[in-house]
Amino acid sequence: MKRIRTSFEMDLKEKTIIIPGAAQGLGAEIQKEIAQQGVNLALVDLDEGKFDETVRASSSADVGVEG
């Protein structure tokens, strides 16, 4: 996967990022990419079923996940 690029470099390791809509669509893609960068995630979504799957999958990465 491609690394998310910004116009400035910022070390996000050990930071926490809140991602709304994390269970599907753009939110899901963003959280997958960011999880690979060693960033802690605070995930939010209204769809409990998909959300629980997303939290379990993200928790298997080597990052902290709160959902």
C-alpha cells in the first residue's frame, strides 16, 4: 500500500488519530493505511457489526486500537 503523503512531514508514531466512519468506505481505507504506520487509532462508526470486525482486524496490527 502507498503511504499517505502530506505537504509536510510529521512523525505520527505513538500518536492517536480519531477516524470517524472507520468500518467502511474511505474511513476504512484510511484506518488500514495509518495502522501500518504504527499510529494508535480511535475508531468510530455507527454500523456496530462492521465496526466490531474492523476493530478486531485493526487490533491484530501492532498498534493500540480503541473502538
